[in-house]
Amino acid sequence: MPHELLGIGKRITALPIIHGSGDFAIEVRRFLLENAFDCLAVPLPPSFQEDVETAIELLPAPTVVIQGATRQMFKTSWSPDDDRDEDDDPDDAPRALDYVPIDPCQGVIAGVRVALGEHKRRAFIDMETELFEPISLPLPDPYALKQARLERFVAALAPSIGRLPDGQPTSRVRHMARRLRELEAENEHVVLLCSVLEWPWIREAYCELADDPEIGNDGQGVDWDDVISHRELETQTFQVNEDSLLFVLGELPFISGLYEQARAQLDDDENLSVDGVKELLLTARGTYVEELGGRARRITPQLLAHCLKYVRNLSLVERRLTPDLYSIVIAAKQVAGDQFAMHVAETARAYPFSGGAGLAEIKMGVEQSRLPGGEIVGMVSRLPGPPVTWRSCELKRRPDRREKERWRTRWNPFSQCSYPPEDELIENFRSHVVERAKQIMGADLVRTEKFSTSIKDGIDIRETVRHWYDGEIYVKVLPPSRGALDCTVMLFDSPADPREYSWRTTWFAEHEEESTLSFFATDYRHELVGPGIGVASYGGAMFLYPPVAIPDIWTDPRLNFTETMEERLLASACLHSRSPVIALLSGLPPGAGWRRLARRYGKRWIHVPLGQFSESTVRQLQMVHVLNGKDVRSYAADFIRRA
């Protein structure tokens, strides 16, 4: 049975809620399904009832029911410290509209939805007004309902709820209290849905009516300028543009969609406010990999665990139990980069059931809306949630189709160069591969001898243990490195598909710290990220250092005997290398065919396994940005994002 704290009189039970919360919507649904009631009192004016109930039948497609007005809007939100400026000129105010969001995660909408399904009476008891004055305060995180019952939640919150200001808020409370008296006389058990900020004062006004039933009925304490007593304003229903659902729904559109999917499939939705964040990151990972393909950073379960831990810490810093969109995007950016964070933000805005209502469409914004006719008007929600704080998060956006097409038409095919930070990165990696190859070469020449006067290059533990019975210590002797490696071949993708790696060229060094580079890669013209900036992925590359001038290996007739791109790259390395050994970085050791190719030129491969390096490092090295001229380097950093 409902707790006595929630009772108003003998026949009325109040459900104080926080608007726009999926957790409160679940609590309302649970209460109404577990307890018998005859009538549901809704904190909306009667003029909204027909269109709101019709719009609820259109769920899961989200809509808004709008009521128009032209009078001055003094406030769009209220707090106990606010004072109305009486010098405001009503003639300077823009036209404003009241609206009700038909949001599946809105407690009032969830309650009406249940009452419709159970065929219970619905009474819309709020006062008719020409322009609604919302009440909004920072409130505790509704996720606390998972551990605390509703009566304990609202009891803890009650001491911090300030008294309503005079004027429309007070008049509305008295009006609803009087309507509750009327419903009480007609029904055995009435359930009242109301904002937690109005609940104590509705209860107070109800008790005052017991002493003076005429309060709120004869005009005493009522601002009749805010009351439309003999007519009801017309309402109209619109569907909301998909890109602007974030400004209408209380929860993130993606999480609201999960609630509706769980409802349709009869799944558990008890913890979707938290589990939905995990599903959001997983879905964003899928779209991120789908767009970037091989250039995408690998979002491993470990990386996702770090991201979720970051989200949790940001939420706790802000004294929240569940994260907001800002915390989720910031965590994704810090852990996995701008591109993944952008996919997270875009996925959070996605709602799978939008656009199915077949109504005229409006675009919503921050307390504004663009009507189908193009007029921009102010918007005031009749079911306001906690105040929203807007914060900026800098992400490098992706270019749209028109920008890419414009950049493509302006590309000069006779001018291209590399991006210096990437040149430095790949050259450092080449040096590391060469050093690793030299270590492998030296390991083949290591010898072991008994310790006499010096430990040489260290104690050989294996040989010492093997001869433990004679009590001798053995040491390792590493011979000095002979010669130098002047050629390195890196095969990132083998076997490579010629249709995927259609760009094949040779780049010459701009200065003595760079190598002569021949490679095959994806076509940079298919992915433009800025004006004069394209991006491709290496499939394989050959480095000659110190740099030397060589013919383009892809047109050199001496290499026409090769059949694959990898063979041509390896043959050119054998042809132009001055060293008898060549460092080969690849996933698998060279096969018999590649060894025969090396013997043809009197060379030998030193294989460095690609698996010795992390996958994220390899993916970063595979990415190459192509600039349409050296002048592009002055602004390239503003457009280039590392995955």
C-alpha cells in the first residue's frame, strides 16, 4: 500500500516526480500497475487532454503538443532567489508557445499511457493559462530511486523545496487543490501526478480548503489575468525533427529508444539509465569502425572499461549518479580521441522511432522552435525538468558531402607533399625497426665461453645452469655489428588487394633526415578531410636511408617480372639496397618464394615480426595525410585528426 506520507486526504495519493526522468517514469508505471485506482489526476490543463492522449497513441514516435499565446513571458524558469523585473515592457517580448513533450521517459506521459491501457479515468486538473511560467530547480539524481523508496526520496528533498512565488504558480496550485476536492467526491481512489516542487504546496492548499472550501473558487488569492475561465486555447500536434530531439526528450534520445525497445520486446528496463551508457559506447564503436575501417583505432574491451571508469569519475565530481552527455563525450574524447567522441555524440542523438507520426514537422532548440512555416518562436515546456547547463566541448568536426565535393574539384593533381609530423613519426619507427633487425642479426652470432676475468656481455644463465655440476660460470660474447642496414620494407597488409590499394608512387626525401619512400596505399582522393588535405592508409612501403635517387619502382621495367605489389616492393628493395641484408617487417616470415627472390640479387631478409608492436601503434603508422602543396602545411593541423 502507498505510504501515508504520499497521502492527501483519505482518497488521494500523490506521486511527486521529477519531469524528464526515465527512472521516475518506471516508478510511475510500477506504482500504477501495482495499486488500484479509479482516476489519474494529471498536472496539465483540460485543453491539452484530447491531443495529448491522441499523441500518446502515436508513441514510440515522439511528438509535441503546442498551445499558442502572444502575451508577455516574464520568466522561462524560476528559483527561490529570482525576482520579477516589473520594468519589463510587454511589447518587447517575442511570441511564445506552451508545449507538452510526448516523451516516453516523461513520468506524466508514462502515467497517462498506463491509464489509457488500463481504461482508467484521466482528469487534467491544471489551470488554463495564456503563458505558462515554469518552475525549475537543481534536483538530486533520480537514479537514487533504485536504492531508496519514493517516499524516502521526496521526504529527504522536502526541506530544500522553497515556497512558490506569488502569481501564476500559487494560483495554479490552489486551482489543482480545488480540482482534487472535486475528484475526491466522485472517485474512491485518485492518484495525483505532480512535480516534486509543487507537491508540498498542493497538499497545503488542499488542507486549507478543508477549512475554507471557497479558497481558489471565488477569486481569493487568484491572479485572474492568468486564468482563462470560459474558453480553452486550441492545441496542435507536431512531430519533432530527428536532429532536434535532444532538446525535447528528458533522457538522451538513444537511451529513450532503448526504453521503447525494451517495452516492445518485454525486456527488463530497470537499469537502462546506466546500462544504456554501455550500449551507447558499443553502438558508437560499431559506426566508428564502419566509417574509418582500417584507420580506426581498435576500441578494445579494456579501452571501453577505462572510458566507463572515466565517465563514472566525472559523474561523481559533478555529484551525479548517472552521467550526462557532456561527461560521456569528454570521457570518449580523452580515452579514444576526437573521432570516436564525435561518433558517441552522434549516436546519443539517434532515436530509432523518429519520423513515424505522419505530422507536420518542427525543429526544436534551446527554448525556441522553428514552426513549419519558418517562424521562430519561444517555447515553454509545461513539464519542465531540472535546469540544463550548456557547456562547450571542442571536437574537430567531419566535413559534409558538399565541402568534400568542393575540395575535390579544387585539387591540383600536379602538386602533392607529405605532412611533416607524420614523416617524423614513420622515420622514427623505421629507425626502431632497423635497430631491432640488428639485434636479431647479432643474436645469430652470439657465442658462449667460460668466465675468466670479465663477464663480457653478461652471464649466460642457461649455459651456467646446464653445467652446474662442474661449478663453472659461462658468459655471453656479442660480436660487434658489421655493416649497416640501408633498406627497410614494411608490409602492413599482406596479401594486399590491388583494388583496395590503388595509389602507388615513390616519394623522394626533402632533406637528409628523410628516406626515399616507395609505397602502395589506398586512394587519398576518396577521403578528403580538409581543403587540399587527403588521407590514405599504407599497405606496404620501402625505405632507403640514407636517401638516394631511384626510378619510380612502379614504372621501372626491370621489375616487370613480379606479379604482386609485395613482390615488386621486395624486388625493388633487393635491387637498390647496398647492404647484403634487408630488414623486413611483416606479419609472417618470408616464404620460399620471397627467399628465392632475395637470393636472385644476393640478399638476405632479416624478419622483424609485426606482432611485436601494438595494434594501435601500427594503425597510427599506416595513416598518411597527403597535402596539395607545401602551402597547405600552414593550416593542415587545424583539419588533421589522429584516430
